[in-house]
Amino acid sequence: MPADARFFGLGGRASGPRLRDGAYRLWNTDPKGGFGPGVDPLYLTMPVQMVVADAGTHLVFHDNCWDGRVVLREGEEGVGSGPDRPGASELRMEGGPLRCWVLVGTPARVLQGWSALTGGAAVPPEWALGYQHARWGFGSAAEVRRVVAGYAARGLALSAVHLDIDHYDGHRVFTVDEERFPDLPGLARELREQGVRLVSIVDPAVKAGDALHAAGLTVGSGGAFVRDARGREVRGEVWPGECAYPDFTDPEVREWWGGLYEERLGQGFSGFWHDMNEPVSFAAFGDATLPRSARHAMDGAGGDHREGHNVYALGMARAGWEGLVRLRPEERPFMFSRSGWAGMQRYGGTWSGDVETSWEGLRASLALVIGLGLCGVPYSGPDVGGFGGSPSPELYVRWLQLGAYMPLFRTHSAIWAGRREPWEFGPEVEEQARAVMAERERLRPYFVTLAHMARRTGAPYVRPVWWGAPEDRRLRDCEDAFLLGDALLVAPVLERGADRRAVRLPRGRWYDTATGAAYEGPGQILLDAPQGRIPVLARAGAVLPVRSAGGGGVELEVWAPARGRTGGGVVVRDPGPGFGAGRVERYTSRWAGEAVVVEDETGAPVEGVVVRGL
């Protein structure tokens, strides 16, 4: 690699988004507890790497799902008359072919090619682009009602509530504890009338000996579950106890499993999150997954777990997606998965997993989302507040502020962790959270546009600041800010006690959305960041859709272009719950005398535009 090259990608990496010197394993792994930047590998690895250098950008995909390792070494440019030391990227796989795909061009061109090669990203339903609340340990329908009522009473927008494994009967998938949730369909209807959906966790492991296990034994000629070389069912230990594992690399098993979501839909669930699907088998030591000798169908080719492990969750996502489309063909499914592999964007997104409750965990959350977007997985987000601990009010607010600009905006916590409802942190934090969540609601039409454009073009919602200028070395080294689409630059606060922060600007004019002050890039500026807000800047000339002040419709917001220059933007309005592509509307902004006007594709002026930055 050139001496100036920078490495990105390889799936979800807490130490990113720029990957420094070191070895990165390609083996989807549950890190067994909260993780921070020093933990690797994590739940979702893939041999997809983006390299950015002065000479250009390229993406390389090693089409091999075996266990492997990538060793990276950044180069070093010579000083004075000293020679350059080139960088290097070395891949070693335990088996399988060494098929390699390389895409070259601008970052946008490269990811458009990657999307064409592996499939367009699933577009989540519109409600899944709002704020969502999850907890392991709701415990009962009464507690769910109490939490939802708390949001409603305080006027805090809430789109969905996620139920974890504690709503199952004995932790068994596709069941309900009817003592604690006596009328789950009724609860779902009640919440939906308030604009709140229910989302269900789905684990792959099936308790050995129960009715679902018995049904799985009748699938195909040999049953639905992974077996060893002698034909014996492979068992592991997961939440329900001794469990068998469906072989999602078998098309008959995928069809059977997809049909099981009918039970979930009947319970009133509107979305699904796949967990424990690396896959996990609890172990006191060693690799907490299936034996490497376990056999998989591999879609007729046959193979063992060394080859099947990394694509196990991809097969589960495919099974769920295809089943939901069969069951409800008029609705786009909402599904995201803790683990996966290249191409998983076709079936939904992912989330951070059990990120630790710390400032380091907050920083890792940003790294994961940016890195996954550069691997073609645009829809992701962290557990706001971290998974296992009790964040301080300051850390909670800063995490909420970051999460509000992530595609998946969700709080989540463990059964032993502190609460995540905004009002639990006191009245000051509640007011700060109200402003954050209101801004997310205001920007939700913009997120709809970003979702549809991600499917059409492969461009992630969240982009590194060098996205439009990969030749700018200072931007290549900026890891604490990001672009949200083309219009916004977001600079989260990632350090305790900070009330100001430096922001690196790409070329052009940028407006501080809080003060309206204009700044010229490229360069670095220092902005105030009191606990109540983070710096968010808008690109001059940008036209973006926002929710109108009355809350009922969509209006256009334009930030004044620099004098003598034009701007613009695209808008895709939500086409409804189905698979409609939505029409792309293109707008141009310019000065006309002393006024800023916005024109549509025909050149006709658009009325009712909100102009900012004057």
C-alpha cells in the first residue's frame, strides 16, 4: 500500500473507524460482556476493506467466509531525503478459495459498485427511523405500559418498545410468558393506537426436547438442526438450557424457520432483532460457539463450521426476511441482527451489541457505525447509554445526542443495569433529552430520504468527513465527527467535562445550526458544546426535508448558498409501508437578487421553503 494509505472496514471494529497497525481476526465473536475500543473481534466481521490514499480509493472484498486474519501496517513517509516505507495489508485464511473483488473510484462510486454486487440495502419502515426503547428486564406488560405512559405524559416521542428474552416462556424462542404478558396481542394493539410498535428479540437456539424442537426434526430428510460428521445432533448451552441449532445454510430449514414468524406477527410484533446468532454456545473457556467439526449444508455444497460460522447469522437474516415477506407481502420487514456477513444489508441492519457503559464505549459506538457503513451496512446504531452499567447524567446525554444522528436510535440495557428513561436522570437531563428527541423527529423525513438513497446508491447515512474529499489528509485522520448525508456535519462530544470542541471542516461554507454563524472550510474551528447540545453544521446551499412546525407534514429547509454559488438536495418521501421505491425529487438553491430561492427539476420555484443562514 502507499505510505499515505489509511485502512477502514473489516466489519464492526470498536477500535476504528481508521484501523491502525495490528491483526484483525475474521471470526464473528461474542466478547462475553461489555466491550470497549480494545476488544477485537466482535459480533460482525467481514473481509471487506476500504483503502483511502492520495492516489485514490478502493474497496477489496475477499469472497471467503472461513476463519481468517488481516494484518495491517500503515506506511510512513520519508522525511527529508529519507525513503517512504510502504504500508501493507496481508490476508491469511484457514481454508477456502482466495477469490478477490476490487472496486476502484471515489468513495461514493466504490460503495455504489459494492451495493450492485451484493444487493441494495433494505429500507426500514418509516417508524423504525424514530426513537426506540429497549430493555432486558421489562418483566411484565404492566411495566411496559408504565414506561410508555411516562414518555407520553412528558411529550417525548417514542416509536417502538423492544422486548428481550424475559418475555419468553423459559427463554424459549417463539413463546410468551402468559403470566407476565397475559394478552400480548392486546398490548400490541393498545400501544399501536398510541403510535408505538412492539419489537421482538429472536434467538436461533431451540431448546432440546420442546415442541419446536420436535417440529424441526421433521424438516427435510435429516431434520432442521446442525449435526456432526456421524449424524448426531450438535447441542449447546444457551438461555433456555440445552439447545439445538437450526442450519440456516439449508434452504429447507430457512423456509421452515421463516414460517415461524407467523407466531410473532400473531402476537402483534412489528419488528425483530436477532441476537446470539454468531452463533453462541456458553462455555467456561475456549471458543463459545459450535464445534468446528459441526456439519452444515452450505446450500448443497456441504462443509463444516469453519466455513459456516461467519455466514450463520446471514442465513438466519435471510430466513427471517423471506419468511416475513411471504407472510406480509404488503409490508417492508423491520429486522436487524447482532451478527452477519457481507451482503447482510439486503435483510436489514445491525446494532453495536453489548457496548460498555463508559466514555470509551461511547467513542467505540461511533467507530462501529462509520466502519459498518463503509462495508455496505448503512443501518446501525449503538445501545444508547451502554449495555451493562449505569451512565452518569452527562454520559447519558452525550450518548443520546450521538444516537439521535445514528440510523438506529435506540436505548437498551441489561437486566442488572441502570434505567435509561430520560426522566430517571433528573429534570435538567429530561429537558435536554426532550430537545434531542424533538430534533430527531424534525429530521425524520431526512432519514427517510437517506434510507431510500442508501438502497439506490449504496451511500451510508453516516459517512466519514472525508467522504467527498478523500484526498484531504487531515480529513482522513478525523475520527470524532461524521457527515449525515450530504447536508449535515455532526461533531459529538466524546470526552467527560468538555463544553467546547474542535471541528474539522471539509471545503465550503458551513453554518452552525444553533447560532447561524458561518464558517469557511477547509480548516478547523472551535465551537461551544454545552451539555444541552453538540455542534451540528449544515452545508451552505443544502436543501433537506424536515417535519413541518405543525408536525403533520414535510417542508423543505434550505441553508443559504454562498454568494455566486448554488446548492441543492434530493428528497424521497415515504412511499408507505410497502416496497414502493419512492420518487426522487431534485431541488436547486440559488440567490435571486436579495432572496434565496429553491427550484424543482422543471425550474419552477418552490413555495413555503424555510430559509436559514441569512
